[in-house]
Amino acid sequence: MMETVKASRASNQPFAVIDGGLSSKNGTPAPPTAQKPKLLDQVRQAIRTRHYSDKTEKAYVHWIKRYIFFHNKRPPMELAELEIGQFLSSLATDNHVSASTQNQAFNALLFLYKEVLGRKIGLIDGVVRAKRPQRLPVVLTREEVKKVIEQMNGVPRLMAILLYGGGLRLMECCHLRVKDIDFSRNEIVVRAGKGDKDRHTMLPTAIKDSLSRHIEAVRHQHQEDIEKGLGRVALPNALERKYINAGREWPWQWVFPAPQHYVDRVTGEKRRHHLHESVLQRAVRDAVVKANISKPASCHTFRHSFATHLLEDGYDIRTVQELLGHRDVSTTMVYTHVLNRGGRGVRSPADSLGAGLEV
């Protein structure tokens, strides 16, 4: 007996089931269709097509899994704004996640619906937002910065000086390529930083010679890789398809390459990645302990200290904003609160009158 099946959204043509297979109403067998990949495989493919990082892929897949399990494994196509809001609220009220973690989960779901399922997400009302704590950044004094760096050696020491001397974020330093260092202008070009923005910052003259010698050693290593038929690095976005051989060219090589090769998951080719960020994180953590610094300092503390010390030296806050790559000056203003001066980092005009004002 023929069983009627509801028409699909893509067509008003009714369908029927005949001998276990779909056919049109007139009995003509429907053409065979290839089995669609599983949802999470579709997510991974969409992420890799857009050249997102491995970290982003793992994070997005993690949150999409949790979203599906939260709604008892119901298919996301059956869920909408209400269910998204329930999941996000649960993260804040039941799991007590931070605001940044809640935002990451939302971005993962937004990617799922927009880029994979092809659905627009409307306004999500009533979401309980995770509270963003108002904390002042941890800042080291100049003497403390020097003590920490003195406890470091080799490549991690060079990278730490760049974090402090150029106000770089951890991954911005790891992602530096040879062409981003301009020795003649004492300048570093930070490409695709936070918010996918490029910016310029200074190259500390104190390490120009050390950095130059390091890059020369990297050039020698790259030449050896080329002679072995290797020497390729990953390129951003679609450049790899547009410029097939650019990945082997010297300007695109990492300033701080990893000591070992890895096998690219897409091409199966041996490549060299940049130094893993955990190497620098561990080196900084150990150096802070050896320097007897009681503050909870990390790699990002160098960036905080960079901004604070520039403001202490009297540089305009707009200049500091540009060097840090902040979109809004209010983000940079937080560093005025940690200056060893008056309210909002403003020096009282009475202090310029000199001694003899005491009552």
C-alpha cells in the first residue's frame, strides 16, 4: 500500500514511498542522492573552508555538541531562537561560565545556523547574560619586567621582549612572518590581529641584532628544508590556492618556527608550523617564579605593562590605542586606572608648582 509523504520545503510536488524508495506522484523513481555527511563533519568542513584555526574548530564543535545534548539530541533544524536562548542562559545560571565563554558558545551556534544550515537567527530575547567582571589588569613595574626577562633564555626570551617592547598579544607574536619585520623602519606589522585587523607597532631597537641573527638561523633551517623537498608553511585565507608556491617562499616563513614538522590534515604534506604558544607560556610562568614575582603574571601581562609604561612616559592615549589595536579608546582607558598617579591617570597641576605648598 502506498504511503503518502509530506512535500519538502524546497518543492510543492507531493512525494510517495514505493518499495521503500521516494518517487514522484506519477510513480517515476526519484534519482539516487549521495548520503549527506554528518552534521559535525559539515561543521568541520565549513570551518576548514574558511581557514579558521584548529582551536576555533575544536571550540565550535564542542559547543555545538553541548547544544545538541542539552536539547536531548534533537536536530538543530528543529530548534530555533527560543532553544538557543535556553541553552545560553543555562551556561550562565547553571554552569556559571564567564562572559567570553558564553559569547564563544553563541558564536559557535551562529556559525552553525548561518554557515552550515543556511538559516538566519532572529532576535534572541530573555537570555541571562554572564556577568563580565570589572578587574584591573595585572601590570609589572619596569624592574619586575627586567627581572622576569633575565630569567629567560633563547627564543622564549626574544619573544617575551617582543611582547613587552611591541605590545603584542601571545598569538600575534607566534604568527609573525619574516615579511612582517621591518628592520629599516624599526617596525612590526601585525597582520589579522584581534578583530581581523592589521596594525603597526614598534620593533625594540635593543633586540634588533639578536632578532636579526635569529632570523638568519631560521633562513638556514628553511634552506635545508627546501633541499629536502620540504619548506612549505600554511598561508592565510585563499592565498594558498592563488599562489601555489608562495608557501615555500622565504618572506612567508614563520619568524619563530616549530622545531618539528607536522602533516597537514588536508593535503597530507609535511609542513612546518610556528612555535606552539605553550612553549612561551611555560617559559614565562617559570621565569616569574624564579624572579620571585608574587603577581599572577602571564604572557599577556607584558602587553598590559607595555601600555601602562607608555602612558607613564606621557604618550597620548590615542597613540597607545593604535599601537594596541583597540577598536574603542574606552578599552585603552583601563590602563589609566593602574598608573601610579591620580584619578584616571591625570597628574594634578598643583604638583607642577614644586615644593613648599604643604600647609
